[in-house]
Amino acid sequence: MTVQIGFLVNPIAGMGGRVGLKGTDGVLKKAVMLGAKPVTPQKAEEMLREFCAISANHRDLQWITCGGDMGNNELEAVGIKNKQVVYSPSGNTTSADDTKNACKKLLEHHIDLLVFCGGDGTTRDIFTIVDKKIPLLGIPAGVKMHSGVFGINTTAAAKMLHEFINERLTIGDAEIMDLDEELYRRGEWKVRLFGVAKGIVEPTYIQVGKACFESVSDDEVKDELAEHINDELEKHPGWLFLFCSGGTIDYIAKKLNIQHTLLGIDAIYQKQLVGKDVNEKQILTLLKKYPKTKILLSPIGAQGFILGRGNLQLSPAVINKIGVDNIIVVATPSKLMHTPILRVDTGDKKLDRLFTTQGYLMVVIGYRLSRVVKLQTNSF
Amino acid sequence: MMTQITKRNANKFLKDEYDDLVKNHIEWNIRVLESGSKPHSIVNGKEVIMMCSNNYLNLSNHPRLIKGSIEAAKKYGAGSGSVRAIAGTLQIHTEVEKRLARFKRTESALIYQTGFAANAGLIPQLVSDGDIVISDKLNHGSIIDGVRLSKAERAVYEHRDMSDLEKVLKDADKKYRRILIITDGVFSMDGDIAPMDKIVKLANEYGAMTYVDDAHGEGVIGPDGRGIGAHFHIEGKIDVEMGTFSKAFGVVGGLIAGSQDLINFAYNKSRTWLLSGSHPPAVSGAQLAAIDVLETEPEHVKRLWDNTKYFKNELKSLGFNTGESETPITPVIVGDSGKAKELSNQLFDEGVFALPIVFPMVARDKARIRTMMNAGLTQKDLDFALDKFEKLGKQLSII
């Protein structure tokens, strides 16, 4: 069966960074005045060229794309002919609306994967329309890429596309991140979890016989993680558990019939919700009532943050009260392949040093199964 | 009359799941040996040079083993009649155990039906809830199964990475009752060896027990093929030396060697030992003879290594990449999985039997043919095989 690949380029993404602006959203005119030139068409073409070089059967694909620099020009430039343009931008300059309208059209054509070129802003725009309907693969070209849908560079993205169409990858969670751009330009760094999309990941393999492995789905691995956490809850009945944000924790909670806020932190006591989507102040209040507390976390976004991004409610005050020994980190092996180093940036250098002096964490990757993962502080 | 309503078809899933495997080309295609497992075997009607069996020293065909088998059967019968614990321990079983302990230079030894049974039976008894098993990332499946059966927590360390192992030990030291470190002795994919001396040293620092699965090391590494303990001059220092008679020894059976305390514990607690019939006398007779041969005929181990060195060097000079092997397991790295499978099939057609190893057993771009050397192969045999590797290697643009 022919694989249908949606292909969308955001021609204005990445222009801000080259001229010292942090992002392009809302500041395109300023960026252009400062001499910014489009970045994404070239990056998109680079990826396509690399893909054609490694993929012998790329002629079996059908590319569903958008007019002009939103995809068609790039495909033409590398000689891809089996394509169909389903959306064309009206003006000379494109905007977020074009991205969103293009996605609506692409979805109508039953694509198997949406390959796009842009940054976090583009990713959010796409996610608002696509949600979890189809997996996303990002070619990085924007100024900042915190979302977990991107290949680390054009070569990696090309390889991932190749593996995907050869049915060697599976679907996993990919966090979409939101950076408050105004605050960032004023020097404040607030990255939140915006949503959890579908990405494509390397499957986890288990050995089922001599020289014989079986791939297990991400959901099967998360089932094991849920079983492990269930045991933890039962072994510590008098403890409060803070279920933090992200797709993995959400899956675990749902599996254990516990309500969960995908993008926030919930307080769970004896499998009951005692605090929904709590902020720092509310957590500190809860800690007075529940002095014995554990935090359940999973790495968020492209950089694998466990503290400081997406879990901002866990302030240094909260962590110091709970104790770093009471932090449980869970991750699927496929997530760790994507983010092999975990990061913390609590905002408190002394606390960060406490983590990074050790330099590693034990991460739970299956039922009663864990491994060492390197840990670093943020170096942005 | 009451009509019986059938709620489900109890057996349909058997065919459905098998058909699914076939559809995805992952069903097992069993090749049948019409000869015994010999350096030249008849496989599916074709004569081939055998480069994928575990019969490293060709002891399966040694006249002393065959004689030992026959005489034991004549003396003790075709079967043992029971499980070891009840009425199935024959004198010949205990004799093998005594001789094995002497060979391995440990206080005592115990025989299981198979290596798999040893791991699956013993590991779950050594650790339980509140304990942790720490294992090398690349450990063999039967270790993994043994670990899964226990209620212990598990942690993995990066392959042969002692700094990673130490990190895990530091963490485990704070949290668990017992710590068990398990590793393969010889890793069967790349043919590399676990740094057992360093593992034992770290284990001693943290009060951890050490367990080595030396299946591919028995009869292969160490002076006289006495295994990994002898290889690193730490005989008696590894808490549990587990191995098998089914590879270099040329017979079948699992073994553990260690202290008398270990053996007393093991045979009282291992369900596989207690609940499964013991070896037929013929097996024990061959096992005894195998130990005799290793103690008195050093030429087999020597020839295995001479063959290994020659084959590796010639492959390298032809331009093949033979990886990091330190043992008679020599990978011939091809790269692409499809190419590796193709090379293996063509080698078979040309009379050389060696299996491809592809992703996910190894990295995507590191698929290979895994060759297992054999002491029974002559230089003529090796040159024949090298010839085929060269011809097909060039045809498939590997060299």
C-alpha cells in the first residue's frame, strides 16, 4: 500500500534567531527589517535530499503538500514528482493561520505521517489542528526546539522517515512545549507543557527466544511502568504521591483508574485525587498535611527535562521539603533513546548541584527494572 | 434435546498466531541434520562445513565420549527412573559432580538438566522481594527469564561498563537487602569476555553476590578450558559459576560450581532440579568422559584456538571486519540486515553453514554472520570456508 506523507514547511520559522530575536511569532516584520532571511526551505530541502539518498523505495510514497515555499517548491527542487498540492497560501507572506488551514486540508487526505519544518511555534499551531490523530516528525529549523517531535538534525529526520516507511518504528508520545515568548524576551524562562502529540520512536525489544526478539509497543512498556507504580503505591499506603505532567504519567494514572491532569500536577493519596492541577502554594499546603510525599516524574520534551520545564510547580522549596531521594523517574526505553541525558534546572543552583554532583539517576524503565541515566543541569 | 452452544474455539489461536508469524517472516525454519553434529554435517540433505554449532571441541564425536555413553547405559540402563530428590540420583550423577568440582577447583558442584534449567531454577531462589539483580545489558535470554521469575527488582548496566556497574551498586547499596550481579562470561553475539576480575572486586566492596553464566566459556577459555574463573585466576572467588555441558563439553546439562553452602542451598531450593527427571546414565557417562578428555588431552582446546587465530587473521586480511571478538565466536560484520541474510543463504548453498545475526540483536548497521570455530575443522576446511567468504563477499560488495 502506498504510504501518504504530509509535508508542510513554515517559511517564516527560524528567521528570528538569526538576527538575535528569540522566536519569530509576532516579530516577523522586525526580523525582516533586521535582515533575516528564510531558513526553513533550505533545511527542508536538505532533509529531502538526504532522505532520497538513503531511501531506495521513495518512489512508492505519495507526498501530500502545500503550495509555494510551504512544501511544493522544496519537493520540486529535489525532483520529487509523486506529490499533490492540497492547500495554497493566499498572500506572499504566510502566517500561523496558513499552517493551521494547511493541516486541516492535509488531514482530509488521510496521511500516515506529517513531516514538517519549523520550530516550537509551528509545532503548537500544527498540534492545535492535528492533536493525536496522526504522528508528527519535525525537521528542526526554528530558533528553539523544546518539543519532542524533532529529529536532532536533518540527517536524523531523514533516517527516521526512512525507518518509518519501512515499518521499523512505532508510535510514542511526543511532548509539545510552550514558551512564553514575551517573558523570554524580558529574560524570564517559563516553558510549559502545551500538549502531548504522537511521534515516531524506536520500538523496545524483548528477547523471546535464542536469537529472537519481539518488539513491544510503547503502551505495553507503559503497562509495565503502571504495574510498577501500582506496587509503589501499595508499598507506601501512608504517603502522598505527586503525579506530574506528561503522556507517560497520564497513561500510568489512567491505567490505575486515577484521575490525572495531562498538563499539570495532581496529588494522589491512597489512589484518590486530593489535589487537582496544583500550583506551588497548594503543594506546600498539602505537604503540611502529608509530610511523607513522593514525586512521580517522566522526562519532558526534546531535552529530557525532569525538573524545571513542564513541572514548574515543583519549586526548589517543594523539592527541598520532599527530598531528592523521594523522586521516582519513569521513562520508556524508546523515550530514553530520544533523550539519553536527563536535565534539571530548578532555578536554585545549590539544589541543581545536589543532582548533578552525582551525575546520574536511576530511572525505572519497566516492571521492577531500572537503569542508570546521565543527568545534567540546563546549559542554555 | 439440549443444544450445546459453543462459546469459543479453544484451539483456533494456535493456527492464527502461527500464520501471523509466517506472514511476517519471523517463523522458525528448522534445518534438520541427517548426520550428527560434525565438522562436516549433512543439513537438509546438503553437506556443509559446520560453523554455527556450539560443539567447539568436537567432543560430541569423540570416541571416549561415545564409549562412556554406551558403557553407562549398559551399566545403569536407559533412564534414571525419577527426579534427583526422590529416587533418581544414580551414583554416576554424584561422580560427575565430584569430578566437575575438582576440574573447576571449587568446593562443590551440582548438575541440572540443562543450562536454562540452572538459571531458571537457581536465580529466583537467590533473590526475592527486597533484593536486586544487577545485570549486564547484553545478558542472554535464559538469565533474563530467571530474573523475571523472581520478585526482585532489576537494574541493568551498560555492556561491560564497570563505572556504570559501580553507579548501580552505589544506589542499590542504600536500598536493598541482597544484591546479585549477573553476567554472561562470554557474550555470544560479539564473542567478547566479561571483566570478571573487576566485577568480583566491585562486588566484594559492596557485599554483592556474583553469578556468571559461562556457557560459552566452559571448555573454551582458561587453561585447559576450565572457564572464566581460571581465565582470570580467580577460581573459587566467583560465588556462582554456572555453565553448561551442551557446548564445548559436547553433551548436555547445566552445571553450577561454588561453595558447599551454595550447592546445599541450590539442590534444596531449585524447582527445576527438584521437579524434573534426572539425566539418563548415557548423558552422565559422556559428561564424565568429557571431563576426562579435557584433563588429559589439551590438544583440543589448543586446536580450537589455533583455528580461531588463523580464521580471524585470514578474514581480516581479506578485508572483513571481525569486530571485537576475544573468543572462537567470530562475527563477520556485513552491515545491512538483508545483505547478512543473503550472505548466510549463499554460504549455505556453497557448503558453509553460519547464521546471520541482524537487528535488533545487534545495531541496524552492524548485521553480521556469526561464525563459531570448531577444533574438528582442518586447515583445508578453513581455507574452503575462507574461499567462499571471499567469493561471496566480493559478489555482495562487502569487501
